[in-house]
Amino acid sequence: MDEGTHLGETLRMFSARGFVTTKFVRGGGRIFEGELHCTKGAVRVQVHLDDWDFISYPRITLISKPTFLPELMAHVDALDGLCYFSPGSVILNRYDPATAIAQCLDQAAAVLEKIVLDPKYCADDLQDEFLAHWLYGQRSLPWPVVLCSSSSEKIYADYYLVGLPPERKAVIATSYADVNTLAATLGSEAPKTSRCKCWLFRTTIRPVVPDGKMPSTVKEVFSWLRKWDPQLYNSVHRVLEHEKEYLAAKFATFAIDTPIGWLGFGFDLDQMVRLGYRNAPRRFKQYLHGKGGSTTIFRIDITDIRPDFIHSRNLVFDDLKEKRVTLVGCGAIGGYVAQALIRLGAGTGTCGELLLIDSDNIGAENLGRHYLGMGTLFKSKADALRQELCRQFPHVCISVQTNTVRATSKFFIGDLIIDATGEEAVSEMINESHLRQKINVPPVLYVWIKGNGECVQSLFVDSKRYGCFHCLRVTDASRNREDRFPILNGPPLRKQLGCRSFTPYAVSAPMHAASLAIDAVIDWMKGDPSPRFRTRYIENANAKMVKNQNISPLKGCQACGSH
């Protein structure tokens, strides 16, 4: 079917529904106007069709709002655009545009029907979308601000300017050091300070949906705060009544940490009144409840870049904040494991630390499958990895040890140890020392690549109820040690480089191993690292299938059986 036929069918579909073309758009787009029908009547809309590939859905805009529609509506933006499909939730058929657009119109009508007939649906969705309505539910754009740090011990954050126009950012923080680190990370000069302050509040109650419309004046904000959380309302008024510092600036701003994220607002201060009341904040508060109550507020779009937000945003469990994690081996596997641990919160908090241990340097032979690149050639793997991670996340605490690993009692101080060396002799040494420890022993996670990357494996050792690393091999009649759980169908390919030999495998193998290790860490963070022994295969691997399981201690194991 050619393009002309597609267009003809689309025009006939619109015509059959009573829509007419009102405007042509450059590039072959069109705007149609017509009505969507629901139980209480018709709603006149425009359909903006300018993407025949349907990468974005046709924009449907309400031309007018009949009286049966509420003033404040879920799924309707400040420009009266109707959100009828969540982005990416439905894939429209680009080869049948008439049916695809009809599908959009039907869904838009169904959304309007729900808004009209089910007030609870509207209220619930409004609360779910509250931040979007707060920020963009009106035509005036919010003021963008970056939140760099906050402290429960301080009731306000200071304002700083970072960078030069047009990239300059307004930053609020309770620590100048954090802002200075941010500026250095962004390649900016030292931040410029301001005498303005942003007053900080917290609530455990989700913002209540206001009646009719979002508050737009000081008086309306006060009324809404009282309805939302009386304790929060009182806290705001305590600041206005007792903290005269807010009268030193031309405007006052407030940021509230809520269960759905940070919400901010502010308002300009009448210069003559604030100067007259600069030592009498109580009288200025009274002014705000009187004549000053008609002052228009502005909304603040707060981008939270604090470690707590960055490292826990995507998690439904506690992150690695305050944990002391030791990673042995900063090679192909360890490099990818380290960057994932940082993103899970390792090295953050008052006591959190990530210790990297590796005595080797980056060689040319490492670059083809390592997380680090050419710029780290000949450098210490541990040092180079630390520098790169701190460049990306300057707030994390990472320490390094570049001498050969020695599993002394000090080695086992912490919360978790990960052996990513892939060297069996090192793993055996760590395993033996781990089993000798008596009190408060952290678990050890071993991870390695099998053969030429056919599969990757990991073992989590945290209890004498289950097998240790040495339990993975058994002794045959010739006293040779072989896999307890055989997996390879033949010996791996080995290559020679000078007097050294190595096992070749694709760059995907260490990524695969790191992914397996991190999933084991996540299960440990959730409270249960089962199955402790795990295997993952690449597609079409020439290997035997081994069950993921909690292995039992091997009878007569020379490591765990003797302890």
C-alpha cells in the first residue's frame, strides 16, 4: 500500500468521526479538529499529526473545557494537552496509520470518560503526577535549582552560582565543600556565594491535591500547606516569624522533602516592607497573611544530586551506604564490578568505604577487555580505577592497596569482600584465611570466568552450613583435583604471549561475570544471597548445564572440614 493510500484512509477515518482539517504543518503534518464523546457530553479537541512514524504519539489538545470537566485534571498539562498513553506503553502500527490514530482517539475518549465519571481515579492520578502538575501545570515555567547537599541539623541551605552563562546553575547546599567539589567536577571555577537562603522542611505525608487549581499566591499556598500537613504549615510559619535572615534577600524560597520528591516554591519580598520589618519578622509574617497574601508565588524545579538520591533512586532495597566493601582484583572483571558497586552506593555515608586491592599495572594486553582505556596504560590498576570512579562520583570514599594481597585478620574487617581476581590460587588463599576467622566475619563473594567465556560463575560464602570455595573441586584416583560440578566439554583454548600464556575470551565475558556478581550482591543486600553457587551461560555455549544452588560442604574438605 503506497503513501497516498495511507493518507486517504486516514482522512476518511477522520471524516467518519466528524473531524476536519484546519491547518497544514510543514513536513507533511496536519491539524484536525473535532469532538471526543463521553457520557456527559462532547469535548472539542485538536489532533496534531506531524509524525507519521509514530515515534511520538499524536498530540491531542483540548480546545475548550466544558463545565462537566474539573478545573484541575489528571493527564492534562498547562497547554491543555491530553496524556492518553504513557510514553512507550503502546507501539502504533506505522503501516496502518488510520487504525493507529483511531486507537489514539478511542484511548483519549476513554481517559476523559474516567475523569468525568470517577473522581477517585482523577484524584489518585493527580497525586501520582503531583510533581509534574506542580512544576508544569501552569504556563509560567519553574525556576531550576540543583540540590547538592542537605543536613538534618540545618534548617536552611545557602545559594551558590556554579559555572558561567548560559550553563550557569543555581545550587542550594548546606556544605560549601560539596558545592566546590561539584564545580571542580564540572570544570567550573569556584562557586559564587549569595546571601539568599532556601529554607528546608521535611514531611512524611504525600502532598494533598488542592481544590480546584494549584495555589498561585502566598495566601493560597498557606491554605494548601495547612490542609496538607499542619505540622509542616507550623514549621514554615516558625521560620517566617523567628528567622529574620530571610528578610535580607529580595525573595524567600522554601524546599520540602516529600515522599514523592523535593517540592519548592518562593515569592518576591516587597522591598519597602521587608526593609521596614527587617528586624521584626513576626510583623512581616502578619503582612503576608494580609495585604502581602496576594503576592504571586513562583515554583522551583529541584534537581536532587545528593548521593542518597543518586545511589538509591532505582532501588527498592537499601543501598551500600555506610558499608565497607573490599574488592580484590581490579582487572577485567573487577573494573566492571567496581563501577557497579559505586552506583549501588559503595563508598558513601559517614563510614562507607570501597577498598580496591591489586598489585598489577594496566598493560596493553588488558585494554581490549578492561573498563579503563588507553589513558591508564602502565598505571596501577587500583589507582587508575579509583581516579576514574572519583572523577565520575567525587563524593565517594575509595582507598587502594597496591601491594600483593595478604589475607590477614585486618583484611576481614568490613561488611563484604569480593574476589574478582579469577586466580584460583588467590581464591584458595582467601578462602583458607576466611575460614580461620572467628568473630564478625564478613561474607566473601568469588566470581570468575569459565573457559573461553562459555559461562561465568560465582560463589557466596557466608555460613558453615554451605560449601566453601575449596568444596568446588574433588580429588580423583590420581590425586588430581577436578571440578565437582563439571561444566566444560573440553579444555579451553590457551594462547602464548612470550613466556606468558592466557585464556582468550570476548569483552562481554567480564561484563557477564560482573553482572552475575552484582546480582549476588543485590540479593545479599535484600537479605538472602541464595542461590550461593551460580552459573550463567552465553547462548550456544558448548557446556554442561549446572544447577544454581546452595552447595553442601564437601565431605572431607581439607579447608572447611578441618575447621
